[in-house]
Amino acid sequence: MELFRKIFLAIKHFFLPIILALTTAITITACNPANFKTAASQVPQLVVSTTTDPKTFNLALIQESPNISGFTYEALAAQNGITKEIEPALAESWELSPDKLRFVFTLREGLKWSDGQPLTADDVVFSFNDIYMNKRIPTYTQDALKIGISKAFLKVRKIDDRRVEFILPEPFSPFLRSIAAGVGILPEHALRAAVETKNSDGKPVFMSTWGTDTDPKKIIVNGPYAIESYSTNQRVTFRRNPYYWRQKDAQGKQLPYIERIIWQIVESPDTALLQFRSGGLDLLEIGPGNFQLLKRQEKQGNFTIKNAGPDSGTSFITFNLNKGSRNGKPVVDPIKSRFFNNVAFRQAVAYAIDRQTMINNTLRGLGEPQDSPISVPSPYYLSPKEGLKTYNYNPEKAKQLLLGAGFKYDDKGQLLDADGNRVRFTMMAVAGNRPTITPKIQQDLGKIGIKVDLQFLDFSIIGEKISNTLDWECWYGSITGGIEPQDGFNVWSVEGNFHVFNQKAQAGQSATVGWKATDWEQKIEDLYIQGAREFDETKRKAIYGETQQLSQEYLPFIHLFNSLALVAVRNTIENVKYSAIASYNWNIYELKVVEDKKASH
């Protein structure tokens, strides 16, 4: 599975509305988790790996995935990773008014935070009104809370200690999946002062609250696990939350079943593989490249590989289409901007990339070409069989498109624009991110005369470039997905905070003079707004089908491939219901550690 698993990632529920993903593999940790596991095995525990250190413990400010929220926080509702249905979580029930403009949620009785303080309707109202909809606290969640064509925030008010009312400016069909099950609740008693107090720069203290230098025991949570300790470049340790709302199972046993979770920080996928094979890790999300090796070792290694089907992420390359200027300087070199903003150029690039060879070589055949920005597991996905436009490998057609668009070739086969400028650009990617893919793209585009310079950067630098400085030309990455298209509204809203291919300056950033959205960008946004108003599922699918057709025609993202979602699980861990849309920890409270029968004989 990939990162930032991905760079922005969606959190366990939604949170980073589809959010972006890039794998990292930079250094090798010298710490073997098997040693820690042996020393601490007096209690039931699960040892898993993650690729990078957490960047913050503040739920509202998290941008990477995977992240701590899958263990530590819950929302009013939750999505079942297998059935994909929305189920009660912190709220035991809810009601929708006949006009579809009011939701009333009733919280479970006796809810508590990890410090034993009551969790009430006040915390829900505080989380939405004072954090997620606070314009002084920019989060990726804000776009999801702006409803309809007016992009007005919903209104949240307390009815009593256990009931909260959400008032919508217009009907909004994704509410339960995107908001009720997508936005984690935060503690008012622990964070109110940080929200209301300003730093010397005028920003809320909240923006620097609960960083990774905070004593983990001061991080107040409502999920199945609290953070027990954090060792930089080594591990995050989670301990069962004694006040978690799921207190007992039907037999009276405490939930979650597993007392401790060790989140081992292993930046190299190769190292993580070695640690799993040696018994140091209990569970490992794997790529197709490791499938055959591990499949042969299942019995000997006492583990099982689970296949959840097509992954929910989408991989792509994208060009910076921003025609604006900052501080008197164009965001993108005007010569290159003319290449990038030529639809025929983007279509030619799509035809020139041999995706099937990537699938055969890098994915070992365990994947398919990706042609849509909507996840394959989503019921709103439009497949090529249903008429979605595709760009199968055809370098000759690519050349014809380029020549028809005014490009030309010199006597060396190099592609030039109409003014004789060499067609050359820089493609950035996360260091270690599918190292065989970017050279293949470089090679394929070289065959049609395009010179690609590869630039490998830390994912935090890429995040800064695409979201803030806008200083980039082409980017190879991926975006996490899910069931609900609306979770990606911040990608498709023309002023969204992750409209990455043509990013408008956000609040607090330098203005982008001359920025403008195209008609097709606006049309896609309009369709997303229309789809969110529609409650008839057949009509919704047709609306989002049209957005996919527009995306494939104009190619803001040139999609590459979709791999299978695979995980190797030690047979001593029970109840892992692996999901392509929710990973292994959507039901973390149900996982059990059982006796290693093989070792006992």
C-alpha cells in the first residue's frame, strides 16, 4: 500500500477527502521490532509498521496517511469496511427531517474521553463550529463542510447534552458518509483555550498544539487506543483506552481485545518485508512485487495473505495548469505552460505511456490500467466497459496529436513547439516512490521526443510545492480514494484546497494574479454539487459518470494503474477483515491475539 500511503491522504474514515499518496523508502532503521515484541509480550499486542514518523498528534491538522487517527479517534458514525454501510459510533442513532435539511444525532449515554471526562454534545458543537469551520484554522475538512452552490457552512447546534442538530443550507446526500462518519470529534475541555488564544503571529495557539513533541499522555482521545509513547524514528506505542465506548463484547470481555499496538516506523519497504518474514511484524500491507515470494512462504511462516480486490487509490501524473503569477513572476514558465495547457499535448502524453508494461513488470500482473479519478471499489466508478474514454498505449497516435497541435520534430527526433522550443519539463516524485515507474515514464515519453527530467524529493517538500508555493511542473503521485465521490470535492472544486492541477491561492497565501478556472473545471464542480443534492442512486451514478468522462477528455490527471489491495497477516491475529477502502484497522477493536499453535508443538 502506498503513501503519503498515500500524501494526503484520507484518514481512516474520510477526513482528508481523498487525499494524496506517495510511497516513501529512504533509510533503513536499525531497530528490530522483534526485540521490542519479545520484551513486551506479557500483554496481548499487535506489531505493525508505518513508513514515516507522525507529523502531528492534532487530529484536525493531520495531512498524511496512514496516521494515528485510525487508532485514536472516532466520529458520530462509522463506515463498515466490508459492507460499506454507515453504522452508529459515538452517536447511537440519528434522524433526517422530511425536507432533508436537518439531521439530529443522539449520542450514546455515558461517553467519556480517555482522561475520564464526559464526552457530550458540547464537544461535537465545539469540534465543528470552533475547529473544522473556523476560518482561522485551515484544514482539509473545510471544503467538505461547505454545502451546495453557495458553499455555505452547515450549522451545528446543541439541543441537550446528548443531542446535536445539523442544519444544512440544501439537501446533501453524502452527509452521513462524508461528515457524520468522516469528521472525528475533539475534546473541548482540552482544546478550547488553544483555539481562543493567539500566538505572536496572530494565529491560534491551536495551530501548534499537540505536536509530536507533546507528552503523548496529554493527547486526549475517544477511540479504542490512546498514545502511550513515541520514540522518533522508532515507534509509536498505543495502549487500550479504558474509557472507550465499546466496553465489553457479548461475553463480557473487554474491548478492544488487544491491549497494546506497536506502530513500528520502518521507512524502507524492503526492511519491513524482512521484519515481517523474521516474525518481527504481525501484519504487513504488501505490494504485488512481494506477493509471489510471500505466497510461497505462507505455511512455513504461519501467515495468510488476504486479497481485498482492487485498491481504492489512483496513481497518476499531473501537470501544473496554473496560468497565474505571484510576486510578478509566472507560476509556471510561460513556454511550458503553453505545452501543459494544450489538451492535445496531455492526451498525447497519455497515449505515449505504456501502462500495461508497468503492470506486468512492477505489479507482476496484479493490477489493471486506471482510467478514472473515482476509486474502482466505489459504486460510482465508471468502467471502460460502460463507455469511459481510455488511452491505451499508442505512440504513433500520440505523435499525430502533437503534430496536429502545431508541435514539430527536429532531425534528432526531439519534439519542439511551434516556436522551436524544446519540449522538456521536470517531473517530481517522492524519493523511493515506485522507482521503476518514473524512469519508465521518462523512457516512454522520450520515444515521442519529450525530454523528462526526474526530481526526487521528500514528500513534505512536494506537499509544500503543490499546496503552497505552486513551484512545480509535473508530478507523479497518487490519491487515496473511497466510496463517496464527494470526499474528493476539495480536488474538483475550482477553489478547493487540493485542486492541485490548477491551485488557487488559499487564505493566508500570496495572491495568484491572473488565476482562472477553465469551463470544463467549472462544469465538473457543478456536477459534483448536483450529485451531492441527488438522493436517487441511479441518477447519482450517471452524474458522477459525466464527471469521469470530462476528466478523461481533458486529463487534469493522467491515470496509470490500480493494484490489488493485499495484506499478509500472522495466523496468531484473528478477525482481520481487510478492506481496500478502510485498510486493516477499521475494526481494530475486534482484532484478537491467539495462541501460536505452530510454535507450541
